[in-house]
Amino acid sequence: MKRLALLLTASIFGQMPQAPTIRVPVRLVTLPTLVFSRHGRLITGLQRGDFHVFDNGRPQLVTMDSTSTPVSVVLAIQANQDVRTYVPFIERVGNAVDTLLTGESGETAVIMYGEGVAVVKPFAKGDVQSAFKNLVADGAKARMIDAGLRAVSLLRERPLWRSRVLLFIGQPLDIGSESPLSALKEQAERENVAVYALALPEFGKALASDTFSLQGVSRGEKGGFKGGVDLGNLVAVLRHSSAAERHADPFSILTAATGGTELHFRKQKELEDAIATVGLELRSAYLLTYYADSTESGYHTVKIEVDKPGAKTISRPGYWLSAN
């Protein structure tokens, strides 16, 4: 009776012994997904019920954002002596980033890498065009991996409902980074970051044989790009990017692991078209999301099927889930 009286008294005064709180991490997985017909044409107008997503072989309850998802983009730009002849091209495309890549609802940060890694424009300040004019090509190093990790740390702070994109502009190589490529790949997968790359040729090397032809992208009357542009030509590049073992360059590995695309350029017009193509891809993707099973840490494989005969999907192949 005394124990019951004490419990009742403690309850009255808000001192009832509390059971320990068990906190289970909840992981939201985002899957920007392109869908193509068997003839290589982009399929639009699909509904949530048309998609079936499997996580480690198990079907998932998926939601789909029917509106255009705002994008957060970090541009990581190589600026060293090996690319100094291309810097003037890059300096002149700042406005193209705003109009063709991120759009009105998007946001951009800019990182420059070479001998060091520097954030020349954070998300909340400045404009892209001014940041591009501050590029100084000097030194022999190209710390691409370190720049990528810095970019992921910036994107980690952005809301999960925004698409997170890391876009490299430079050569598909790393010189002098303190971290390995595997660390960048894993961090990008953990943080739902899609990696894209606009690649310059390495010194003394020709362009890769699967260089993307931008013939399928056409300009609109006011300098923009037509909303009905067919992305069929993009399929070949996306298929090549999944075979990272063939080229084994860091851009190929990162884009294949995160569902991004690697394009090549050598002239300013090609760079502008490549920026427009990435922007079009981002705007054309279906954004599928679901909550991962938090009891299974480690790498999760993802498979996406569509209820359309012959349809093919392009998305990230998986992600890493931490134990805590």
C-alpha cells in the first residue's frame, strides 16, 4: 500500500519514473529517376503507382513529388595550370548556371580546387557570375576528392526535400588530395548527393570514345531550352557511365554510383550545352522517396521497375545506411 501511495503521489507531481527512450534513426532515401522508352525517348506523366521500388530485394512504400523539386547545387571547379586555357570559358557561363541549371527555385555554391580547396561562394551569399570571375588557375595539384568532400559537407546542411547535386567542372583526375576516392563515393551515397561531371580532356589525351553528342538539345527563342527536348541521346552516355570499370576515372565511378552523368566539353558552346543538358535532366527526373529500414546498416541495393513495357530507368543503384 505504501508503494502504491508513493507512485500515486509521484504521478500527481509529475515525478513518475520514466521508461528509457529508444531512439531509432529514420533515413529518408531520395531517388531522382529518369524513365526512357525502348526507343530512347523520355517518358513523362507517370504516377506513383507506376513505380515499384525494391530495397535489398524488398518492396518499399514510395511517395513521388509531382512538382518540380528545388535543387541545391555545389559547383566544384578545377583551377590549376593544366586548365588555364579553359578558365575563360568557365568565367563566362555563370548566368547559364542560374537560368539553365538551377532555375528560380534553386541555389548554388561554388568551390574552387587546385593547390587548395576554397569556397568562393556559399549558398546564402554572392552570385555565381562574380564567383566565376574570381577563378585563378595556378599550381600543379588538382585536389578533386577533397573538394568533393567539402561540397558534400555543404549539401549535408541543406533540407532533405531539396535535391542535392555536386557538379564537377574539370579533368577526370585527382592530384594531391588527402582523402581516397572511396571516402567521397561513400559520403555522397550516404547524403543523397547525385554527382555530375563536365569533363575536360586530360593533358595530352583525346576525348573518350563515348563523349556525349549534344545534338538532341536545342535552344529556345529567348536563349533558353525547349521544354519538349528529347533526351534520347543521353541514354548512351548513361549506359556507359554504369561501366565505370572500363575507364576507371573518378568522375565515371562517382556518377555511376550516384545516378549522375558525365559529359565532355572543349569549347564554350559545348560547356553551355552541357550545363543545359544537366539542368534538363534534373527537371525531367521523377523524385521518388521512401524511409529505409533502419535496422540494416551497410550498403543497400536499389532496384526500380516501371509498369510500362520496355521502359528503362536511370537512377542511383544504392546507398549506405549508418548504424546510428
